[in-house]
Amino acid sequence: MNPVPTSMAAPPAVPFVAASAIGKSYGGAQALHGAALSVLPGEVHGLVGANGAGKSTLIRILAGLTQPDTGEIAIEGRPVAIASPHEASALGMSFIHQELAFVPDMTVIENIMLGLPKKKTRLGLVDWAAIQRDVAPIIERVGITAPLDAAAKSLSTAENWLISIARALVWKARLIVMDEPTASLSAGECRKLFSIIRGLSASGVAVLYCRTGWTRSSICAAASPSCAMAGRSRSSRVPS
Ligand SMILES: Nc1ncnc2c1ncn2[C@@H]1O[C@H](COP(=O)(O)OP(=O)(O)OP(=O)(O)O)[C@@H](O)[C@H]1O
Ligand SMILES: [Mg+2]
């Protein structure tokens, strides 16, 4: 077989998000020093490190909650300054923090739509029937089986995780960042989450999966086939 001429070779893939030389200090403590991250569309990465390694700091920078002291971030090759969570969302990133953002007294569908623009009827009321029709394929995709009018407080932590993932998909996130997703899930619930993550990856949604510590069973199953370790020892960066 003839080799593909150089001129016809596929161009190198552009990462959905690329961060380089990220530095962040809090007083005397350097939380991040020269941190780099590159996530292609549909890739699943594990952001793994010891307590204090800087994982949450890096996530907070991507989320627009904290500004880095140094470094650059590019989305699809375009340098960006992420000044606020609103800007992070507009750039296609969705963040699921360990403390899940949901309102216990609201229903499943109201929680999925939390903070998202909602279709209105001609009378200016929220058109929940239309919203439910629009969201139905996403609900099926992430495997939410609870009734959409059930109160979120009646659901398990795992089911509320699914609500957060559904919210990210309604928002059409290209990257979903999950902070310590398995911390409060059972082994069976973790397997379900890993299967959802593989499905997200197959549909081109990238996942950054943050986890303290490292064991094969805790992350590799989710992060296959692409897993990049990040984080570092904190001791060398914190003055005594
Ligand atoms: N707002 C803050 N003010 C002062 N120091 C902070 C702040 N946020 C983080 N740090 C420090 O920065 C370093 C990195 O913290 P970070 O929370 O990013 O680590 P982590 O990898 O998420 O740790 P963990 O596994 O415990 O969640 C730590 O030394 C931490 O004490
Ligand atoms: Mg953290």
C-alpha cells in the first residue's frame, strides 16, 4: 500500500481545552506550578493527585472561579481568559462538584433545568411539557428512571449525580469536569457512572475526572482508553 502523501495526512487534532504553564499561589503556598493539561474532544482524563496537589485549584481556574497567576488556556486552539463561571459555561465546560448543586425541594426536571434558559408558552409561563419532550432523549441516555416530578430530596446521591450530568448535556457541554464522583457512590453505582462516562466519550463529550489518590479500580475503568495523570507532590512547593 502506498503511504498517504504528507499533504493529505489528517491535520493534528485540536484539543478542546489546553492549559499550559499554569501557576497559582495563595500567600506563600504554591498551589500550582507549571501545570499543563490537554484534553481532546471525547477524551476521558483522570486528574489524580494527593491531598493538596492542586486538583481543585486547576478545576476552579477552568471554571472561572479563580484566576491563575501565570499560564494560558485555549479552547479549541483559541486563547481565552475565563473570568467567570458564566464564561466557562459559555465556552462549553460544565462542572459537577462533590457538593452537588441541586435544590432538594425542587423536582427532577426543575433540577435538570436549574440555571438553564427555559422554553416559555405564549403566555410567558415556563413550558414544562415542551421541556420534558426536549430533555427526554438525554434522560434516557443517562439512565434517569425516577419520575420527573419526584422531589430531588427523595433520590439517592447517585441519582442526583445523573441529574447533574443531564444538566450538563442539556447545556451541550463539550467537557464535563467531575470532582471526586465516586466518593459517595456504591460499587454498583460507580460501574454505572463509568458506563455513562464511556457513552459520553463515544459521543464526543470529554470528561475530566478528578480523584484523590490512585487505585486501578477507582479510576482506570472510567478513564480507559485515555488516562493522563496530573497533580504532583505538594511538599516541594510549600515553604516550611
Ligand atoms: N482559597 C485558598 N486559600 C489558601 N490556600 C488555598 C486555597 N485553595 C487552595 N489552597 C491551597 O492550595 C493547595 C492546593 O489545594 P487544592 O485544594 O487545589 O488541592 P487538591 O488537590 O484539590 O486537594 P484535595 O485532594 O484535598 O481536594 C493546598 O496547599 C491548599 O491548602
Ligand atoms: Mg480538591
